[in-house]
Amino acid sequence: MIFITGGSCQGKVAFAKEQFPERILMPAYQFSVEKYVKEGKDPVEQTEAMLQMNPEVVIIMSEMGCGMVPEKAEDRILREQVGRVGCYLADMADRVYRVTAGIGERIK
């Protein structure tokens, strides 16, 4: 699995399509952490199950927060869960890239 992270609208999908045209791309909205949280499911467990079915996938995930603590409790919980899933994906990935302004940097 390859994991690509970075902020919103930074060119992550274009980078993934250019670098890994032979792989299945899975933007974060296809395995929604928010959906899992609302359903009372553990997002890390759900992500792990998805990876078992798609081990060669390229996962594209936006970072959340940038240090800003959300005001609403449910938003804080979501941010924490997105962070947990991001850490899990980075740990499990063969390669990790961070894309900023369309420039991908391999960080693992």
C-alpha cells in the first residue's frame, strides 16, 4: 500500500495518477472516517479490513487540523480519529508521500 497525505487542494490526486497509473486510487472519502465514527465503528479496524481486501491500493488522505483545536466535541473526536487512521496508514504503508502545492516528497 502507498499512502499519500497533505492538505486540501494540494494536488494529491494528480500526483497519485501521474506516479502510480497502474494502481487503484482510493481517496479518503471512499473509506470515510467520519462515517465509521457516526456508525460507532472503530475507524482503524475498518481501515485494516479495507486494506486486507485491497493491499496494492494508493490511499490519498487529507490532513486535518493544522494545530487548530475544533470548538465542537464531535469535531475534536473526528479529528483525533482521522489522526489515528493516518498514523496507522503511515505505519502500514510501503511508501508514504506528502504532497504540498503539487510537489510530492517521499517521507517513508
